[in-house]
Amino acid sequence: MIGLYVRPHTLHQNLVRDETVRESWSVLQWLSRLVAHDTTSSKSNLLLIEEIETYLQSWGFTCQKSFDDDKRKANLLATIGDPERPGMLFSGHTDVVPVTGQSWASDPFQLSIREGKAYGRGTCDMKGFLAVLLKMVPDWVRLADQQTTHLAFSYDEEIGCVGARRLVPLISNLPALPKGCIVGEPTSMQLILGHKGKTSYQVDVRGCECHSSMPAHGVNAVEIAAELIHTLSLQAKLQRTREGDNRFDPPYTTIHTGTVHGGTALNIVPGACAFEFEMRHLPSEDPTSLLMHLDDQSNRILDERAPGFDQAKVRFNMRSSYPGLLTHENQPFVSQIKKALGTPDQSFVSFGTEAGLYSQAGIPTVVLGPGSISQAHKPDEFVALDQLIKCETVMNKLLNGG
């Protein structure tokens, strides 16, 4: 039975210890609780993780955590069933993007139900999926003697899948590696077997300041940066001419420069410039080859533009990176998911998720979750209630063998 349409209300954390209450929690009640936690990536997620951990432990889940360097954020891995038996892994991130500067019709951290939609920050990306997972807990416990289930909750996905890198080792150290993983990012409940990887860098260029009337006495950092950006632009054009993968849109690796900052005044030859660029690369491609080419070009440019200026340098600082995803459709658990969905359809997307990290660790992984990516990160973010219903229906079918 799908207990979705129970009126959401604020429930005190202590209620999770009350066995007479915990079974009655609906998806919307859980979503209301999750949205009420402001887990913007710049803030701690510990209160949310502690609430989920307390609830899962009350049902007999074994829980493990890993933390960021400051102990302000945590990942949670919870297991029910025999850990020696390969089980399914269901994963989602707890952080959300900021609401700063956005105009909302209602409080973004208080769930609001209007016209068949649940509004609030993170409802779509991706606390709706987490709410479905938590609603399913009694069902997984009921079948724990027959199947093993792992639930993973990460931090800082929105700023480059940072937390998942400290979550994967916990999963890899399980007695038996999960037989499959579903990452519940919003896909409108369409099965995603592949996505692009991403690598982003900040490039710091150091030149030498001087008066603009005597440019030969200095090194123009902005012009060096401009040459490097032009090199990136040429590489981006080259990617479009190569044989790509038509399952992705666009079917090739993309490269773009997003920010540039340099110079202090027009009459000063700039001594510093910084810019950021990113690559969204096909899963089959290695992004390090582009960086090596760019490094070679920076050395050439410095030799040409800054002979005798030892202080002139170019530094590449990685901001974020995660691998692409490419899961074969013949994986047994993929067939099981298609059966539960009632369709053989499958898709590929250009945005990235934590799924590539799980796949890289040897776990067959797909992306499948409620809500549309077009609603994510926007003011008045929402997830349609029928998407939550469909997600819970599919999860129940998976639980019971499709």
C-alpha cells in the first residue's frame, strides 16, 4: 500500500523511536522532515544524518559513517540483511543548492503541497527519492532474511561529488560488493544507463606588473590567459569533428570557459589572471590528455612571452572531477529494473552524478529517480506527487522480484 497522501506535518525526532508511529510515516511526512533541514552545501548536514541514522538503527540497520575533514558533514551507509550476501544499493545525496537570490512563492524549507506538486528546496533534487527510501524501510526489514539492502546518503554532491569519494571506500569494504546500485537523481523515472564525466579546473596565471606605457618591462597575465582560453576553444572545436557517441546530446566531449578575472587598472600591465574551465567528457574518453596538452601550451606561451621573468607561471588547480557512467544493458539487475518499470526504454544524459564513482568501484549502476531535472536548482522547485507514487511503485516491484 502506498501511503503517500497523508497530510505532512512536523514530527519530532524522538518519534522515530516509537514503534507505533514509525510504520505510519508516509512519503510526504518524510519529505517534510527532510526539506525542513537546510542542508545547503555550505552548511552542515549532521542533524539530518543523525535523524536518519537513529531511525534506521531503530529498525535494526547496521550503520557506518565517514566525515569531511572538519567533521561538519557526514556520509551514512546503512545495511539490513546478511552482509555476506550481495544486495542492492540505493544512493542519494543530502545536500541542496542555495536559495540565495531566488524568489519563492513559499518558504523553501517548509514543504508546501499545491495542485499535485510538492514544493521545497531539494524536493526534486533529490530528497523526494530519499523520502521514498525511508518510507520503504519496514518492507526491507520484513524481507531481510531473504535479501540484503544497502542505503547510502552522501554530502556535497552539488559541489563536485566530494562526499561520495569518502563513501565509496565504506561500500568497497563490505563483505560482499553490492550486485547493483540505483542513484535516485531526478530522471522523471526514466532509466539512465550512461552519463558524461566532468573535470573542472581553475587556472592561475602569474605575470609581472608594470606601467602600461612600458609593457616590455612586464608580463601580461591576461594575454597569457587569453591564449590558453583560445587553446581550449580550439580543442572544443576539434572535439566536434571527431566520431562521437550519438547516445549522448551533444554526442561529443564539450569544453567551455566559465569565469575570467584579471587586472586591476587599465594603465597597469596585469600581473595576475585566473579563469575556470570544465570538460564534460564521454565515458570512454580520458580527460587527462587535454590537460597535458594545455600544460604543454602554457610552457610554450611562457617561453615566448616571458623570457627572463622567472616569476611568470601557470598553475592548474583541479576544482572537481567525477567519472562518466556506462552500464551495459545486459546486466541482470538492469533487466529487473526494466521489468519493474514496465518498459524496455533506456536513456543517456550529459549531466553527471555520483553513479560514475560507484561504477568505477565495480558496482553496476544506473540512475533512476522521481522528478524532472528541469525543476532542479530553480526557485519554487517541486516534485510531482505522481512521480513519487511511481517511484514507490517501482521500488515495491523491485523488492518483490519485479
